[in-house]
Amino acid sequence: MSKKGKAKNTVNKAKHSRLMKQKENKLRLEKQRTKERLKAIIKKANEAKAEENNDSTTDS
């Protein structure tokens, strides 16, 4: 005989998959933000280095 009532575990499975998707999205966003932050830091450092090189070459 088949089961009566609603299917077992469907609510838990749906909740689990939703939570896992949230977790994956959160990790993806954090990784992307970290990448962008590092790019900004590197760009700023390169600009400062280039500016320093320009100042030292013009002074001599």
C-alpha cells in the first residue's frame, strides 16, 4: 500500500536546498568583494608607485 498524507521529507529537503543556495551565494559574494577590494588596493599602490617614480625622475 502507498503512503497516505503528504510526502515525507519534502519540507526539510526544500528548506535545506534553500539554505545551501543562500550559503553558496554568500560565499560567492564574499569572494567577489574580496577580489574587488584587493584590486582597488593594488591599483592604489601602483598609482602611488608611479607617482613616486615620476617625482624622483623629475627632481634629478
